[in-house]
Amino acid sequence: MCKGTGWIEILGCGIINPHVLENCGVNPKEWSAFAFGIGVDRVTSLKFGISDIRLEYENDARFLSLF
């Protein structure tokens, strides 16, 4: 799951692209923005020991019924 590094990102964050700010009507030369959020799918994988996060997006009722 961590590719052997021992670290797993569950709280992603970063600077918002200036083009996104422009599309929202905000002047990127005057403003910048920082985005963050928790990855519910990653927390679920950790809690239930799911080794492949893609399983959560296949919408397989047999898999989902396990939880």
C-alpha cells in the first residue's frame, strides 16, 4: 500500500493552479489559494485492510456487502 516507504498520504493538499482561479473569477496575480482535504477512500482502506483502493470504485455489490 505504501510502496515500501512506510508513508501513506491520506490528507492531500497543495496550491491551486492559477488557471483554476481565473476560471472562478479570481485574479491569480492578486490571490493564491491552498486546498486540502481528507481522502475518505484511503481512510476506509486503512480501517478495513483493503489492499487495492480501486476495489472501492468498481461498485461490485459482492465486495461492498462485505462491509
